[in-house]
Amino acid sequence: MTLVATLTAAHLLSAPLPDLLAEVGAQVIFSSIHDEVFFGAVTKCRDGRIALHRPADRPDWEWDAIARSLLGSALDVPLTPLPVPFISVTVPA
């Protein structure tokens, strides 16, 4: 697992997604939410584990961008926000 302190925006945006997920130990869970405005979610456990919740009906190219944005948010990697209609909401633990 990569130390999150060494994860840069450049690496987050350029590494192959499967490699990136393995580096940070993130688990992908296919979500049962079927809503056209749900693009995914991330949960970060107190012990540092990360779970990405992927809508099953979204295309791979879209998921790639969403997953990277969600990981950046969970790992405090500064990224440019995604454009509208995407929003990010943080719920305190």
C-alpha cells in the first residue's frame, strides 16, 4: 500500500485505475442504487480502509473519472472539482 502522503495529483490522474486502487488498498463495491443522478460514493473507515461504491449501470470511462475524484477526496489530494452535474458531499463520521 502506498503511503497516502506520497500520492500526488499527477499519479492519481495517470496511473492505471486497477493499479491505483491496489496501491491505496481501495475496495470497489457495486452499488444497488439505480438512480440517474448517482455517480458513486466513497467511504473511509476510521482504520483507513477505503471503499468505492460504483453504480453497476455506469460506463467504464465515466467510472474511471469518478473513482479518481472520489479517491482524491478521501485521501485529501487536491484536484480540480468535477464539472456540473457532479457534486461532492462530505458527511462527517
